[in-house]
Amino acid sequence: MKQFALLLVALFFAIMGKFIGQFVAKTQFTDDTSAVLTVASHRAAFKKIGLIAICALGVSLIMLFIGGLVAKWIQWVGWIPLMALNACLALLAGTAASLASLLGRAHRYYEIQRLIDQKKRLIEFLKRFLVVVVVATVLFTMPAWAGGAIAFAVDPTVSVNAADRAEGIAFLLKSAGDAIDLFNCDQVVTITIGCDVRHARRTRIDAPRSVPAADCSKAEPAPLTGHSKLWNRVGPVRRARKDEAVQACQEQQSLEQQKWLVSRQAFLEALKRSLMIDQQPECSRITALVANLLESGQYRLIVIVTDALDNPPASPRTLVVPPDVQVVLILARPNPGYGRVEDGLARAAEWASVPGVSVLTTAELRPDVWRTLAGRSPR
């Protein structure tokens, strides 16, 4: 026990000696104006203190070998060289720690400078190529900017066969939900074709999405925590909680389905009111209206119920349909006196020659039209 206490005392004095030596080195051997002079002062201190330590060690060895001659004075002077040697070792340890701390700064400063240079190079790169990066990003993401709406345009002019127009509108009302889901749209915009293009009457209706079917058989109850989690290992309790979770899932699905049915019915009624047009404009600017809708970038699907007879005449060959937009022409027959069926078919062929435009007669309308169009890859 006594030896352990002496060891602790020796360790304490060693640590204190190193601390005092480091303090002396920082206050006496450090030059605030130059790192080179500071290193030189530390090296000179090493030499001086080392020489003193060697001398003290030599004196101690001499006294060890001639102990018989100085036996009567050894207890009075024998500790002097040993204490001097310990003091020198403390100063050497403190000076070495101070020098190591000083030399270690170079690595830290180098790392800081490397980070600064890296940021400077990044800033220079951004200054030179930021415009190119922004332009490239815009060009590559432009196809994803198509809006999230569907346009239903109806031609109410007297040249359109009323029965075919009514059949096209009925198809839109019946299949609007499929078009909304397949084209991932949030809004339906009904437009009246007439003399106005930018000021054409538009009615915006929020589109209800179908409720995705969830597999309630995979529903799991919330895990028990604390002391109650021991019941998770009890079979009957676990099965009962599983049944409750499945039942809660089914009830939630039923509630969401009922809400969707109510909102869908309201949507269909609003859509029907907006498509029932009682006015008959004198002109029918179909091509100009489609061009305006395409330029707006708001629509993923544009559907037009018309006889394709522009009044005044215009050519659809100038239209440019974006790759992720579909234009569908539901072709109605023209009324006698305003045009022949052959004229309508000729105009339909001209429309069909435009990439991204599909032409369907009322006889060709079928339930899977939107699924077929939505499945087409972008051009």
C-alpha cells in the first residue's frame, strides 16, 4: 500500500513537472512574431537542458561509484543531482510537448487551406458553368413540366351533327374518371369552341381521384409497448388484435369509398352542366384553340368533340404537340348544308398526320380508349 501511494505521488509530480515545463516553454521559448524563431528557441532549450541533464546524470553516477569516500556527506548532498535530473526531465518533457503542439499546427492549417482552395475552385466552376448547368437542367426536365389537367372542348356550332355531339359528350361523362386516373390529373377544364380563343369560356372542375384499394388482410395492429408488449407473444391476443386491425382497415376503406362516390357524383353533375352548351357561335376556331391550349402547358390530355371544320379555315399541320401530351379529336359528322362527310374525313386525316394527335369517330369510341392512349410511350 505504501509503495502504491509513493507511485501515485511520483506520478503526480511527473505530471506537474511536465505541465510546469510546458508552461515555461510557451512563455520563455515562444516568439509571437515568427514560428521559425520559436522552433529555434525550442531546439536551443533542448540542447541546454539536455546538457544539464547529462551533467546531473554524470554526477549521480560518480557519487554512486565513490560512495565510500563521500559516505558522511551522501545523505546531505546525494539528492541534489537526482532532483536536478528530475527537473531537467520535466523541462524536456514540457518543451517537447510545446514543440509537438507547434509542429502539429502545420497539418491543421494545411487541411484548412485545402478546404478553402476546394471551395474557391467550386466557386470558379459555378461562375463558369452555372448557366450551362441550369440550361441543361431546364431542357432535360421540360417534358416533366406538363400540367396536371384535362381539357374537354366541345364545338357547339350548327355545322356539327347534334346526335354525334351528344354521343361524344356522353362518352366523356362516362369515361372521365378513367381518363383522370390514367393521366394522373387533378382538374378537368371544359372549353367552348367558338370565335374566341384566349377568352373562350372555361370551367374548371376539381377531379376526384379513385380510392386505391388496400389489402386489409396485411393490416397489422400497433405494437404494444412497455409491460403490455408481453401480450404480443400470446397467440389468442395476437390473433384478436390482428382481426381488429383488419376490420378497422375495411371500415376505413368503406368510408373513403363512400366519400369518393359522393364527390364523384358531384363532379359528374358539374361536368355535365358545363358541357351542355345552348349557344351557337358563328365561327369555329378549332386549330387556334388547340394551339393556345398546347402553349399554356397546363394539360396532359386535350379532347375535342367537333366536325374538324375550321371557320375561318386553318391548317393543323403547324401544331407542335409536346411528347407527354395527347390530343384526341372525337370526330362528329357535319350537318348537310355545312359540309360533306368526306370533307370532315379529309380534315380528320390532316389532323391525324400531326404527331401526338389521335382521331376517333363516335363509332370508334370504346371503354379502353384512355388506357390505350395512356400506355403510349412519349415520342
